[in-house]
Amino acid sequence: MLQTNRSTLTQFLIEERRRFPQASGDFNALILDVTLACKAIARTVAYGELGGAMGNYAPEVGGSVNVQGETQKKLDVLSNELFLQRTEWSGHLAGMASEEMDLPYQIPVQYPRGHYLLVFDPLDGSSNIDVNVSVGSIFSVLRAPKEVVESGRDVVEADFFQPGATQMAAGYAIYGPTTMLILTVGRGVNGFTLDPNLGEFMLTHPDMKVPPDTQEFAINASNSRFWEAPVKRYVDECLAGKTGVRGKDFNMRWIASMVAEAHRILMRGGVFMYPRDTKDPLKPGRLRLLYEANPVGMLMEQAGGRASTGREPMMDVVPTSLHQRIGLVFGSKNEVERIERYHREPAQAKEGEPLFASRSLFRD
């Protein structure tokens, strides 16, 4: 039965704005522009093969590879264009940066420029599109440097090099059995479900919380031979279950769509790990700091969870490049803190001995 007593996203943002009587309303309008892009992407994803947007993007013959060295999907390119088109015109932004673009995006000269920066991953988990697994869009709003606003100059990469703690808002849309928007504007985390009849996001999951304890972890076990000792120790202890030092059984999950992983953890707890490893010494992690780690980290922290590199809080990391990669651990607070503690402690194995007991499934 349709419930009519739920707040819309617009009503929610208006209530938040009333806490700041001097606010211009630009911030709220920007969030609504972003969600309009997400609605358009959700509609395109829902059509699947019927919409003709599946498969790899091939502008000519050889296909296309983005700045990350990844083959772009048609929906990657389309989703990126939707974000740009829905947000560039309104006068709220000084510039944008996307996982799919090498350089910052300049607001076209025919449009006014505003006080905010938008960074986004237009379609996270796009490798799962063709197998109909949940994907999503991740975004983060930063305040543009004062000098950029006053001068009106084009943005440069350094303007985006702000630690996660300075984010004004962060969120993601997940395109699954239902389309949901998960949002924080710095005062908790709230979940909205898209009503396809009204075309409105309705508040369905107010004040979301990540439980501090869990018996579920997510990691790509195929990389186990590249893990650092603290991560191997943690996973081995989880796999030992009731017979090991943790004294309880754990379940392991891996979806290969970070939006889906983050959503599961926000809904029921857990810990996600895509840590720094030795697979490629030139890459200190796999995930992108600005487009993935920071916005998801803010959501987790606002929901009572924790986000970390394993060595330091994610929100404290100062970016040094636009497409910087980083190791990421997030989720239930007590588990993330345990992993951080393991990184601080010296390795427990003696030289020449196996790192873990013979029970380990992931011993080299």
C-alpha cells in the first residue's frame, strides 16, 4: 500500500536548510541536480539491452580506455555525460572532476559559476552491468577555494586536493531491485527510495547506522598472495571461526561493486577491505581517493562506522593527485579499529616460520 506520509528529498533538504537561515539555497539545488542525473541513469540502466547502451564504448574501432587504464562501457560514457549536463548550467559549481575524465571539467563560459566543486564516479561497478548486478553512482561535494570563487578562474587539479573531512556532502545512488539514494550533508546518513510513479526520492531509511560489531567481511580473496601481513592475519582469524582467537564464525562476501558493498554494510553491518597490497608496487591501492574512498568514508563515519587506509583515518588523507589510488577499509567500527591495530603491531610470526597456523586457506 502506498504510504503518503513520507518526506520527499526536497522536503528533507528544505528542513536541513532551515537550520541555516542565511543559506542561499544553492547547495540544496545542487544536490537536486545531482539526483536528477541519478534518476536519468537509473532509467537507462533499467532498460538494459533494450536501451542499446550495453557493452563496451567504441567511438571508432579500437574501443576507449579511460585515465584509469580501464575499458569504458557505453553506460560509463553516457552516465558521465548525464552528470555534466544536469549540473553544469545552474550556476552552483565552479568545476567538476570525474573518474572518467583526465582533467578537471570547466564550466562552459555561457553559464555562471558558483561556490562548489563536484567530484563523482558516474557508474561504479560498471564491469557488472552486462551480468545485471547492482551498480551505482558515487558523488562528493566540496567547497571551492575562495580564490576560485572570487576570481572566477578555471579550476585546476590542486583545487580538488581537499581531505575527506572537508566534504560538504557525499552520497551514492544504487541501481538495483529498487533505486535508492544514500546521502549525508554532515548530519547523519539518510536513505531515500525512488518512487517510480512520482519520480521522487522518498525518505525510507532515516538516520542509518552501522552496527559497531559484525560477523561479515568482504574482500577479494584472489589477491591473498599479495596481501600485507596485517590483512592476512585478520582474514585468517575470521576464517578460523569459533575454533580461533575470535571465537565466532564469520561470513565472507564479495560483489565487486563498491556501491553494493557499501549499501549492504550500511543496511546490516560488516567490514569491506580493498587494502594496499604488493600486486603493483606503483599503485598504493586500487580504489580512487576522491571519487570512491572519500565519499564512502564520509557516509560510514556519519553513520557511526569507520573508514581507514589501515594505517590512518581516511578522512585525514590529503590528496596529491586527481586520480590518486588508495587502500580502503570501512564498515563496523570495532572491526576496522582491529585491522588498524594489526597494522601498528609487529608481525607475529618468527622468521622462517609460516605466518599463520596450518588452518589458513590463504597461506602462500
